Amino acid sequence: MLNIRRFVRGADESLWVGILNAARKDREDWRAITVEEMLQQEKEDPKFDQDGRFVAEFDGRPVAIVHAKVDKLREEKKGYIPFDVPPESRGRGIEHQLLETGLRELKARGMTTAQASIDSRELDYVGPLEGLDFRQVRVISMMEMDLADVSQNIGENTQVAIRPLQKDREEDIKLLTWLSNETFEEHFDSRPDTIEEVRHLLFSDLYFNKGKDIFFAELDGESVGYIGAGIDEKYNMEKDVQRVDIFTIGVLKKHRRRGVGARLMLYALETFKAKGMTKATLGVDDYNPTKAIRLYEKVGFRVRKKDLIFQREL
């Protein structure tokens, strides 16, 4: 007998983290999180929505989780349904019931669209999604490269000056916020970042615990782009790698196709190579309007896996 009940704060945190880690343990891009990290995220992330979480129990034993999640800062009535079922519990119809629970919850909270994403290698999740009228709307390529193989002379603009963001300068935090919003305005699922979110990224991010760097690109005295990269030390220890993640890059529309992105990318990769990193990763929307994947391939990145994004109207 399967029963799906609401998450109980103060009692279910360890259970939730245990199922989450068990369900995602085989994913290359996942590292185990702790209860303390989960609670930190809930407390400090300005957009995090704590409501809408459910635990599925089979014969009284917790076997899966789902979060009908609402972005508190998004005006668009779109909600998200991350759901996790450990491999040994899949294929029993649990996924379908988790998704149904998430859809009901999002609808009750006034959402008009639901979105879910899965690792393309977890094909046992596709059937339940399509069975509930979700359709695939996006493909995200997760790319990786060896830093020993960084290509040079790929059209980078050597006239572009690079300077690091200074966290103690309010002007730099405002500049990063503005550049992020301007460069991602036309991208799928984007919405304007707030100053509070950017501060959270810089000072309280859950994963880049060994630090992160943001670099601005300046051309003719104007800031025209930026790149952000960071090291998740816990991931590197768990996977026994030395990896840096390029978590964001953007160039103002009028300055694209001028070698600014190539200059930023090469600068960041060489910077982290000098810090002892041997691999770099990033994620990119296959339908990105800037065709950014072509730049990443020129640098030396290759697709490691795909994430699939599904969506349906409520």
C-alpha cells in the first residue's frame, strides 16, 4: 500500500536527504548533501520555497519524495516538480503518483504551468511524465573538458580587459545583477535576478564552498560581459577529481560575435588551471539563442550527458 503524506518540518529532514542522495547517487553531477546543507539552503536562499514537499511511504517505509516547488520571486505562474525515487523502488507506479500529487499541489497554489527535469539516462522517468501529458520542451547539454586540452586562438578578442568582481564593492554587485539580467533576458525559463539573489550567490552558495570567482569583460571602457566559475570541494573529494564548474557566462547582445565570450572563457579556464584544476564542466541549453554551444566546442568541451526538461499546462 502506497501512501503519500506531507513533509513534516523538524522531523523529516534526515529522511528527505537520505532518499535524495540514494536516488541521485549514480549521477555524475551529483554529490551527497547533508541535513545541515539542506537547512542552510532553506534559510538563506531568497527564492527557496519550503512548502509543497511530500514523502511517499510503501507499507509504512519511506521510498520516494516530491517537491511541488514555487519560485517565490517569479511573477510567471510556473511551478516545478523535482521528484526522486531510488532505483530499487522504481517501476511500481510510484513516479506517476508522485507527479499527480505535485500537479494537484501546484494547481492549488495558483500555478498554471508545471515543469520537471530528468537525467536523460533515467529513462524510467519518461513514461510517467508523458503519461501525464508532459511534453519535452528543452534539452540541456552537460559538457566537460580536460584543462590540459584548452584550445587557443579561437577568435578571442585580445583587446578585452578582464577584471575580477570585488565582493566588498556594492557597485560590482549591482553591475553583475544588471549584466546577468540583460544577457539572459531572451533565454528559456529566465527571470530577472534580484540584488539579494546575487548576494546569496556570492556569499552563501551551497556548493561552491571553496570559493568562486566572477570576472568582468571590459571593452572600450565599458563592461560588456562576465563569467562565473567555482570549485565544489566536497564534490571533488567525493568523486576524486579536481573540477571547476563554469556556472554562468553572458555577453551583452550588441557585443556578441566579437570574441568577448571566448576571451572570458579562456581567461577563466587558465585561471583555474593555475589553481590545480584538471577538468571543467558547464551546462548549456541546446536551443540557446546565442548558439553558445559552438563556442564551448571550440574551446574543447564535449557533451557528457543530457538533461531533459518537460512541461505541461495545468
